[in-house]
Amino acid sequence: MPIEERLIIMAISGLLVLAGNFPFIRESKLSVTLRSTGYIVLLLNMPYVDMVSSILILGGVLISVSLTGFSLHYSKIKYETTSLVVLVDIFALAILFTFSSKFLIELITFWLLTELLGFFLIAYDSIIGARREAMNSALKYLLFSMIPTDVALFILLALTGFNKAARIPIHDLFVSIDSPILTALVIIGFFSKAAIFPLHFWLPDAHSIAPAPASSLLSGLMVKMGIYGLYLVTKFNINKEAAFLTLLIPASITAIYGGLQASIQHDIKRILAYSTTSHMAVMVLLLFLYMLLGDKIFVYTLMIYALAHIIYKAGLFADSGLVEVLTHERVVERLGYVSRIVPLETLAVILLTLSMLGMPPTVGFLAKLLLFTSISHYLTYSWIYLAILLIISIEISLTVLYSIRYLKVHITSKDIINLKKLNLKALTMKYYVALMALISIIITFTLSIFETLYVEEIKLLGEIIPVLYVSLAMLLFISLPLYELFRVEK
């Protein structure tokens, strides 16, 4: 049997990324070039997978390219070694290979590899002797995220059989899990990876204690594996009553609980970590509506929402890493002066926060627009849709609260506490966070201008281009005075 082009692309991608990690290359500009090229090559796999996988690959490639330089600088400055870079790159590849998988056996293989690498990244500070509690967080991740998901995957493998799992594409498999127990086990297994109540509590510790580049991938990309697993379940024969109980109620609780927790946290990374659980719950609610109605508008909305979340959450976690390395501080109340040291970073964070709030001209605006439009179509059908819309509205209100709280890290009237305490080497990382903020705008216009498959169904995105241009012009108009306002003499 000839080797598929898809596998050749994956092999070339892996070789380029690994070549950029050779010891004598890793700290040079060639390293970033090779690694970035390796990730970009994976975009060639998009025609070989479905639309959901394509969007996840696109988002993963964009943030992985942005993190190539960031992780190198972060690792050298914080740990005085580049060993973290290799782990981050292999972790990113494993996630992207999971989304590129065509067969169930491939999916399981790369999924397990991703989980193992995630464990080492979460435990990294403990392994190098910096923070003992990192190992406890990694073990919690192992028990409450990895094991339930593995149970779900091996249930599917057992029901499918090894021959079919290795020969029949995932999207052509017919798997019957119509038993209430099987449906519940599989769904719980996947939503544990997405950090949905009651298996959510591993995420805040894991994502806040991992090194910043790892947190960007964990929170931006890896948790989408749980969403992808649930999306695959929608194609199987399931027990809808069991799905109702195991999806709607836990996701509704998580959407509000995650937002409330994010609003009261003091650690900047825990704010971002809890917000991830809230946003993941919204994605699960979209999948629930797709299971209930079979309307693909919810899948299209999910894709844009996931893409927006990948970009802004990876960017904000990268920012938290820069702030920590720069100031040696992570408590909101002790910060507030970052804009006076690195105004470009603050402008980037404002853009990423605007995307999280769903404001134009960022990709988060498209996600928010589609979210409300898709649900509004069904408000007269049942109380469930009104309830879900209400829950999402509360979640968005909470997003405003913790977004303002996070912005206080950069923008308050506080003076710089001790200029000599600052590690100004961290400023080399600001350009990579700015790149992610820029990507959130470029993607918006790309999705709006080029009419992709879902635009034909919704017939909406192409019509808002004038609004996007006006909002972009206004944003550019206020950026210069803001930059001057933030800037102070170094």
C-alpha cells in the first residue's frame, strides 16, 4: 500500500522542526526559520481532513509559529537553558498530528503521546528542581484529564476493532454507543480533557504552573482535543438522553463557575486558566445543540469560536510569561505598571482582550456574532435555547469582569516599584505576543473576504467587511496616542 501524501507532509514537518532543535542550531536564527517552516508545512494537510480538523490545524500552526521565537527567548532568560524548547515543539507537533489523523489508531497514538508530553511540561519546574508543587499538578492532570480520556478512546477502539480502526477513516466509522453507560463514559472522558465540571479542577493548577509557552499550547490548543473528541462522538450512534444529562448541565455550570472564579483570582495565570474552562463550556454547549438539532451552523460557529480562543488565549498566556520574567511577579495587585515599560506589549494585550470580548475587528467578533446568530434562530423552539442563550450572556458579562482585571496588570496608576528588579531581557519576547494580536485581525479579514464553505451556509461574514474596515481604521487611529500615553522614559 503506497504511503499517503498526508503522512509524508507530517514526516517533513517533524524533520524540519527537529532539525531546528539540533544543539548547534537551536540558539540561532536558523532554528526559528526551520521550526516555523516545519509548522507551516502542516497546512498542506488541511485538504486531507474535515473542516473542524482544518481549523484546529490552522490555529495550531499560527500559534506554534508565533511561539518558536518566544519559547527560545523565554527558556534562555528564565531557565538559562533551551531544553524547554524541544519539549514545547514536540508537544505542539503531537497535538497537530492528532488533528491530522485519518484513522482511529493514528488518533489514539498521537493523543497518548500528547498526554505524556503534557505531563512532562506541567512537571517541568519540578523536574529541574525549581518548584516541587509542579509535580502535584502534573499528577492531578494525569489522574483527572488523561485517564478518563484514555478510557473513552479505548472504549471506541474496543467497539470498532483494530482492523477497522487502522483501515477505515474516522469519519466513516459507525460506532454504536447507544447504551446510556457507554455514552456517558465516552462523553465524560472527552469533556475531562476540555476541563468541564466536575473534572475541571486539574486545569487551573496545570495551566498556571506550566512554563508560559507550554501554558499557551495547553490552554490554547490541547484542550481543543476534548472538543474534537466530542465532535467525533456526534457522528456516532449515541443515547441522547444520557448525552443531554452529561453535556448540558455540566457545561452550563462550568460556563458560569469558570467565569466567576476567573473574576476573583489574584494570580494572572489562574485568571486565564479559569477563563479557559468557561470558554470551553460554551464550545461544549454548541456541540450539544448540534447533537440536538443536527444543524451545521453550530459546527461552523464552533470552528470560528475555537480559532478565536486558540489565538487570544495563547497570546495572553505568552504575555503572562513575559510579565513574570520581566517583573518576577504574578499577583495582579502588585503589578499595574507594565504599560510604562513595554507599551507595545500592552497594545497587543488590548487587542487580544478585545478578541476575547468579541469586539471588532478581531476574530473574536466573528465568533460572538455567529454564536448569537446561530442560537437566536431557535429561540422559539424550546426553553432550552433561551436558557443556553442566557447562560452564554452571563458568561460574556463575566468575561468583561476578568478581562478588565487582567488589563490591570498593564494599566493602572501604579509607579514602577523597583526599576533595578526588572529583567529587561524579557522585552525581546514582546514582538511574538504582538504577532499573535496581529494574527487575530488578519484572520478576521481572511475569513470575511474569502468565502469559505461555511459562508455559503450562513451568508453573513462577507457582509460585515465595511464594519471591519471602519473598526480597523478607528483602532489604528487611537493606537498611536495610546502608545505615547503608555510610554515613559526607560
